[in-house]
Amino acid sequence: MRIEELVQEKLRLFFRDESIIFDKSRFAGGLTNYNYIMDIKGVEYVIRQPGGMTEQIIDRKIERVNNNIASEFGVNSDCVYFDEHSGIKISLYIKNSRNMAQAGPSLPKNLEAVCRLMKKVHSFPKHFLNRFDWQVELSKYERIIQQQRGSFFFDYATLKDQLITFVQKNVKNTILVPCHNDTVPENFIIDDTGRTYLIDWEYSGMNDPCWDVAAYIIESKLSAEAIDYLIQNYFNHPLTPMEELKIKSFMMAQDLLWTVWALIRHYNGEDFLEYCRIRYERFRKNIQAITKSPHYSIASMVMS
């Protein structure tokens, strides 16, 4: 059964209405998955259609638990249906909402909202079941590409080894707290009252909080001024040398990890090659620069 047909079947079962047609005309964004807004019986919902190969990339059982924890502590949108076998999810649409990419990811008030939300997540009294370890995830993604008979960039192995060596040498004292691990500005949703939500918990797990901070910086392409403002709001003090090294390491790790993630989608026949190229070229630039000078700035690392 095609995934669109499966989504339609789940909609008909959940809403007990055989006349429902899965309508994909209102696309609500997404990279890992594809989200669509549908009006069903006068209520607007976001319907998640899982993206290609996601059954091999994401553990939906763990996602379901973490998604519920995020809802329990008031940071997530309201999920009404979650199928852990297919990854199909139905959530209430947050009316008159915009994501942070649309609202301005570097505006001071938005940076403050992002920091409040990240700090709330990082201090959840209930822990996630799993640990998100980027090196474990990277190895998993590499195996999938090998199964697809795909290939890597010519200097991939050399640059990956440089990154791992840099991280082993410089990143000590990592701490584990609940983390979202995909804090792109599109996952922060603002409603018309100004309340901010954090959605899409498929990569969530216990991790160092600097991972989430690094992700928002690099995914939002923040300026030096905005980075300083974010750091001041999140940490309430200038970065320690260790915090700075963690953020730099995690920015490079994210570019490498999501490059390989995008390669999986490319070898699955989807249009991800340009996304892949941009991320890998930035990773290459940054690992070469930081190997020469550890004082290479966070702001410089954002630039493609």
C-alpha cells in the first residue's frame, strides 16, 4: 500500500468516516516528514506523512513516548493520534500560527522565547527513554547508505576522522538532559497570543544541551550579534571555553550527520542533493579552519 493510501485509511479509521480523502493541497512543511493541514468536520489538523526511509532512521516507539512527555510539560502541540508502526501522526493545528523562520529567528523577542523553551525542555523532571548520540546515529546512517549501495564524498572518511579526533580531544564533561536535537527555527511555532511551541520530537533523546543551542544557531544562520544575544539569554554568563568548544563541535557534527541523512534520502530517489552539498561544504570548510585555529569563531562557522 502506498503511504498516501495508508494515511487516508488511518484518517478514515480514526475519524470513523469512509468519505475522507487525504488532501495534500495545504502543505505545512517538513524535511524528515511531510505535513499537511486538513479541515475535518470543522476542525483543522496537521496530518503527518512519514518521509522516505524514516522507518529505518527513526524509532517511532521512542518518539511516541518522548512526544507524550513534551506534551505533558506543555511545550508540544496537541497530538490526537500517533501510529508507532507507520509513523503517521495527527495533531491539532495551532491556529493563526507562524514558525520561527517566518517570524524572524534572530529577533530579540524570538531568541528569548527560544531560550525559555529550550531551558524548559532541558529541565524536564521526566527523562527520555533513549540517548541521542550523534556518532551512533552517524554509524547507523552510514550502514543504510551501504545497504543502498550508495557512495560518500571523496574526502568523507578523512574529514570525519578529523572531526572525531577534534571532539575526543576537546569535548569533555558532557551532561545528559532531555533534548529535542532538531531545534531548527521551523520547529518553533508561535500562535497569535505569542505562545511558543516546540514540535516534531522524532530525534529527541538525552543529550548535552549545547547540541540544541548549536542547532538553533547554525540552522537559523544567526549573525554574531544574535549569537551573543542567544548565548546570554540561555547561559546567563559568557561561554566557558568548554561550552564554546561543545557548540563548535556540535555544529560540525550536525552538518556531517545531516549530510549523511540527506544522502539516504537522495539514494531513495528524493531531491536532497543540493541540501546535502551545502551542508557538506560548510562542514569541510569548518573542520579545516578549526583544525588550524581553535579560536575560529562560532559566527564564522555559520556561514556557508
